[in-house]
Amino acid sequence: MWARNVTRMKPLTRRRLRFLAGFVAFFTALWFLWGTWVVYPLKVFVVFLHEISHGVVAVATGGTIQRILLTSNQGGVCVCPGGNAFLTLSAGYLGSLGWGALLVTAARARRRRASIVVGAIGLAVLVLTALYVRSLFGIGFGFLFGAALVAAGRVLKPGANSALLTALGLTSCLYAILDIKSDILDRPEAISDARMLAELTGVPTLLWGTVWITLAILASALLFRKGYQSA
């Protein structure tokens, strides 16, 4: 009955209802599968994006990347001396959020390009892993995940690759928000980017966490609005 009523609606209304239904279905599945092996690789990939963001900003401001470590408990460290410490420390959570927004935007571009983008991301993961990742788990994950994305770009249809980009992007945005809450707001005494930034600037850890999570929520809301309006 619901499907029949949807077909009688205007095309714009139908597309937006399908967008909302897909969005709700994805986040419902993500919520119930968050602690399972199904979502685990996506979460480690977001940690990878987080650490790469530190490194990119460090290099862009005159520093270097010495090594990146990833652990099986979804932890990560980017050793990147030099550069602007303020910007480099700020780049982790906000960087993974930014990458997530780019992935979602790329998924909504021409579908033919989705396969190219997925393959390019996989190749980038392989190259960055070979150059910078120095933990055994991180090396194994980087090569396996990168190879899987390259294969997906070649084998899957454009529509499936578009869905894959959306899943990667939305997971990155959501994980950035949850990570800020867990690592900073819930445990301000723990060692984190915000804690180190507080020591650098004298601004309390909780304030940095509040600013970052506010920006993350606003950016995610704008991303949702843009997706809904362009549906």
C-alpha cells in the first residue's frame, strides 16, 4: 500500500521520501551493527582518515610524517613533527568529518565516476600504507582494505560503488561525532587531540570538544540538507 501511494506522488516528493527512507535505514542498520565485524573495517578506515588528516596538515604547514600506527582496538597515532601544532592537532576529528563529506558528495556525482573514485581511494590507501604505516595490524589492514576498494572499483557496478562511497562517508561523519563525545566530552582527562591542544593553548579540553562536536553536528546537518534538497 505504501509503495502504491508513493508512485502516485510527484517525482520530487517520491525521490525525497526514498532519500529519507534510505537514510533512516542506513543509520538504523549502522546503529544495530556498530559493534559487529560488519562495521569494524569502516571504523578502522575512519581512524586511518583521522591520522592521515593530521599528517596532511603537518606536511602542508612545513612538517613531516614519520610514521602512522593503527591498532586493532581502533586506536591510531600519527607521528608528524614540525609544522603548525595548532592546525595539526585540530585536523584529526575535523579531517575525518571533511573526508566523510567529500565521500558523500562524490557518491552523488555522476554514477560512472563512482567506480573511478572508489578505485582511486583504494590506490591511495595502498600507497599511503606503504609509505607511512608502520604497525603490523595497520599494514595488514591498509593493504587488504585498499586492495578491496580497488577490486570494488573494477568489479562492482557504478550504483553499487556509489552506495559504497555513501556508506564510507556517512560512517566517517557519524564516527567523528561519536569519537569526539567518547574521547573528549566523556573522558576529558584522557590523552587526546583536544587534551594536547588544551596544553598548547591553555583553553580547556572540554571547550575544544564542545567546539568540535558542534561543528561536526552542523556540518552533518548541512550535508543531510543538501542531500535532501538535491534528491
